[in-house]
Amino acid sequence: MIIRFIFRTLIVLLLVSCSKDSPVETPTPQIIKYTLSFSSGSGGSVSIPGGSYETGSSVSVTATPDSEYVFINWSNGSTQNPLSVTITSNQTLTANFEKRKYPLTMNIVGEGTVSEEIISAGKTTTEYTSGSIIQLTANPTSGWGFSGWSGTVSSTENPIQLTVDEAKSITSTFLEFPIPIMTLVSSQTKMFTKGVADTLLISINSGGGFKSIELSSDWGDVSTVSSPEEGSFEGNLVVQYQSSQVKNVDYTRTIAGSDNLLITLTDQNDLTLTVSYTLRTQPEPLLDRNYVLPHLELKFSRIKVDPRLIRFLNQRDNFSLGCYVDNNFGDPTDYNMNGNDYDDLRDITYVDLNLDGYDDLVLHPIFSKNNSAFASVKFPIEVYMYSNGEYIYREVLNQNGSLPEAFLVTKFLVGDFDNDGYPDLYCVNHGTDSAPYIDENQFFLFNDLESQGVFTQINNTYNRNSHFGASVDIDNDGDLDIYAPGLFPCERGVRGCDFLINNGGRNFSPGNLLNDVSYLGTKSYFTRNISTSDLFDVDEDGKIDLLLHGRGSEDNSSSFSGMITQEEIDNIPFIASSGKIMFANSQGKYTLSEMKYIPSIPGYNKGLDFNIYDLDGDGQNEIIILLTGDGSAGEWSNSGNQNDNQNTSNYYQGYQIQICQLDENRNIIDVTDSFMDGNGQTGVGLGCDNTNFMFLQIGDYDDNGLLDMYCEDFRQGPNFVRWEWNGSRFTKMTEN
């Protein structure tokens, strides 16, 4: 311990001694340097690359942009140029450059736009970078044309491309061109007939010069016959049009339709004008029709109009107050000409009176006031001729200068009764249908419209008052005979007035084809309560059969033969009224032994209309019968006079369709259930309850290729009922 102390003391003394004896030296300061590097981005250069510099020294560097570039800043964020840098540490600085930008100013004169497309380089919000290649396209507004570029660029090319290497201002000029004009010279109401080519003349005025034309239509073939010379400023276009289909038909008014013709005109400035014309179209005419056919075959027509609407459109009547006020004919009461509660109609027929190939409309309005005095006032028969798509009322007088008139035409028979080639009318007249029960003659209206402008009216002096009738060449001598026995046939107690036999020259004589039947007093077995009849070869044996229907039911009347007494007739309730077919015998006459009953429908056994038609196309005809309420719910007397009844709760209430066929023994079988969908009961199709459904038409009502059964005399509103064949059955369709 003592030794260590002595040693330390000696060292201290030694050091002190040395310090006092040696001189003090001053140290040399150390020099510190840093590295500074300069570089440039794309588009320029720097003045020095940099180097090693002493701390605290100052270095200046300049950034120089290349052509079409500008200096932006240094990487340290400084925008000084030249840049002075004080050395305090190692540094690396980069000079940043970018392309120059130039504004492109667009001016527009006139109406149009200019679209810009960058081919290369880019664009800020308002400027293009230098060297950008831009495509400019001038787009004139409709009715204007491009004239040219002006300003920095002068050109008429479109589009153009330009390089943006300086600020540029360009103007696009548009000039307004004259608007082309097309005017229909031919009447726009001209009617085109299906399958017949016809032309329209259209005047063209094109300030830009005619270039081309395009045509199209929806339902026909259209082509250009001639057009103005190319480059001409005006001229005529002749268009040929041929209808292939008649479409857009308002069936309640017409058989005519319409088509839309589009014409697009282009001028030398490529300005276009499209004009649409509505063309009126009608079906092809049906010429050379045979009017010596049975009435049953002549009753069908392609006319589907609502006859009450046709009367209203002709300002003849208004059907029911306010019914057609939408047609804007003023006060709806103005057209209730006859003071009726409503405009009632009984029979309507379609016949081509002037042989132009288009059926005309003939009808008879009926007086009806306060639900009484029905048919108590004579009204004229009305004729509506088809012309240019419309049915126009024509006042047709008889040879005496008067309008043919009647109390109640229950049925029009159509046929060429005098074999002069023109169809005539036979009016089955009933007389008044209310007290005091005035009877009236049936009469012919021979068609002398072409030669004399009149109907020649000739009365049938043998038969009066009837609800039914039919026409056919019963004796096979080439002219039409008539079955229309009345309530008072011939003279009392005289037989032989069931038929009118045609002797030619508009002369007819009474004939008797009903064997085993007696006409006694004012009642005959087969005319009692009959409401409809027709003549047709139902069993296709070459002989004409007699179809009868009225109000009644089946009975054992077939056991009667020979002369039947009046007392026997009076004591058999309605046996003569039930539906039946009397098949002609070998002599062409009708007997009880060849009679077959049509199955009765309880409550609906008053026949209104017969039709014979092969509904399903299997080669076998069906018998279609329109029925209505027969009054069987009431308390009828045996007199057969409907006014003797005390209760007629279902008389003329509701309308139903019955379909029948013949079996191998000519029995009449009800097949309604096999043909009609939605039957209310076995053997009867649901029909048109509470509507004026008086006669049936069979045909393709809506031109869709499917067969329809529909009402021929009322086609307006929700009461119109149509049955359409769906391939296996008829389905009930309703029209709103």
C-alpha cells in the first residue's frame, strides 16, 4: 500500500517537471468538403455537372430548356434559375422541364359544332402541348352545311389535321341551306285497291339540288317511276304503290284501311327530308258474283260495319240519345229523325247494287215508341252505297217517284230474280206488329238503278204478312223462286201459295210444294208461328230441303198424314213452330214423312236465323241456328197469338247459338258442346244475352285467319259478342 502511494507521487512530480521545461505547439485546422451533383430531366440541360466543394462555399448552376420546352423547377422545389447553392452537405439536384403549351381557339359561324380528336400528345383543360396533332371535324346542324375553315388554317376539307406548335385561332363557318320541300300533287284521299298498282305525283323543291330518294311502306310495294334529274332544284316524283294487305281497318265503319308511305329526299348537301303520307287502301273488288245462288249462300259479306253507326254518320239517326255524341255532330237529338225512343232495325242485307265489286248496305228502320206501337208507322227502306271507303246514303225511289216503305221488313232476300245480271231485293214484310195489326204486301224491288235510276217495285199479290222467307231455284229452270207463305196465303181455303214460281220476265205464279198439308181458313199447319226459314240442300242429295223454325217444341205430329182438320191444328199447341227440316222427296216436294225435328232447347226454342257452314273444315256442313227466348215461361194460349199470352217473361230474352249435324239416317243431332267453349247447358252455346242479336254472320271478322261467328247488326260497345275458332272449338270473345 505504501509502495503504491510512493509510485504515484513520483509520476506526478515527473510530469510537473517536464511541463515547465518544454515549449507549447499550435495544431493545423482540418478542411471539410462535400459532393454536389447536378442533372437534368427530359427536355433540357444544366450548366455544370457539380463536384467536391468545401463546406460553406457557394455554387451557381443554370438550367437550360431545349427547344419547345420550358424549365419548371429543381428537385428541391426551387424555381430559381440560375440557382445558387451553399455547400453544407452532400446534395443531388435535378432540373425539371416540360413541353410548351399553346392555346387553340375555336370560333363557329352559323349553326354547327366542331369535334376535336387528339391524334398524338395531349391536352390540358384549355391548351394543347406543343407538337400535338389534332383532328377537327365540322358537324353542321340539320339544315346547315359546312363552308370551310379560316384563321390560322384556311381550308374547305373536313375533317382537317393540324400540329399545335404555336397559339392558333380557327373559325368553322356553316351556311344555312334551303330546306327541301315535297308536296303531294295527287289527292291524298286517293283510294288504292289491293293488288292494283297506281301512282302518286309529288312535287319536289330542293334548294340544295336533288340527289336521291328512298321509299318504304308497311303493307304494300312501293317504287319510283320517275324523279327529278340529279342536281335539279325542282321537279316531280312519281311513286307507284300497290297494296298487298288491307290493314288498320275500323270494322265498324268501313272495309277500307290505310298504309303509311315514307319518302326520304336527300339533296346535294346531304340534307334529308322525310315525309309521311297516309294512303287509303281497300280490298280487291269481287266481280262476277253469281246472284242466282240460294239466299243462304248470298247472305254472307265481308262488310262488318255497325249499321247504326253508318246511319248516324250519314246524319240519318242517332240510334240512342247520346250514343254517338263523340262524333261531334252537335246536339245528339238532332239525328233522331223519326221520334223513336231508340233507332231499331230489323233486317239488314249486303248486296252489290251497282256491280262495282263492293257490297252496299240496305236496311229498314222500325218505329218504336214507349215500348209500344212497335212497327206501327211505315218507314222507307234505306240504301247506303259504298264509295271510296265510305257508305253514303242514297235516296232510291221506286218507279212512281216514291220511297219504297213498309211497316216491318223482317227479311230481305237477295238474288237476280229477273236474270238481267243485276241483284234484286225481295222484301218479306210482316205488317204492323202491334194493334190494330195491319197486314201488308210483300214486294220485289227490281234493280233498275243502272238503266233508270230507280227500284221497280212490284207487289206479291199472293202472299202477305210473314216473318220468314227464302229463295232458291227450286224447279231447276235457271231462275230463282221464292218461299214466303204469309199468315193469309192466297185466298182463304185455296191451296198452293207456299212458293212463288218464277216464270221469267218478272212474272211469278203461286206454287204448292207442301204435300199432305191443308190450308184451312187463316191458319196453315206449317206457317203457324214460324219465325225463320231457309232453303238448302242440307243432305247433299241434289234436292233442296226446307228449314223451318219458330216457337214450339217436338211432338208426335209426324203421325199425321193427308188432310189435317182445322180443329186438329188448333188443339196441337205450337207443333208447327218447332225447329224442323223437311227433306225433299223424289218429286222435290215436302211431306211429313220426310220431316226431322231439330232438338229443342227449353226456354230458347224461337229460331231467328239459319246458317249452313262447314265450321271445322272436315267436309261436313253444320247447321247453325240462332235462338231466342220462346216465351215458354209464360202462359200462352193455344191460339198461337203472342198477344194472347198472360206472361211472356222470357220472350225474346237472351240469344243463343245451337249447332247441329245430320247422322247417317238424316237425324238431326245437337253437337253444340263439341264446337263451342263455355256452354251453359248441354247442347246450347252461350250467346248474346240482352242485346239486339238478330242475325249471324260467319267469316274471319278480324282478318287473323281464324273463323268467327258474330252479330251482323250491332257492333258497337261491350254488347258485341264474337265467337272465334281456335283450331278445335269456338271461344267467346268480347269487344270493348
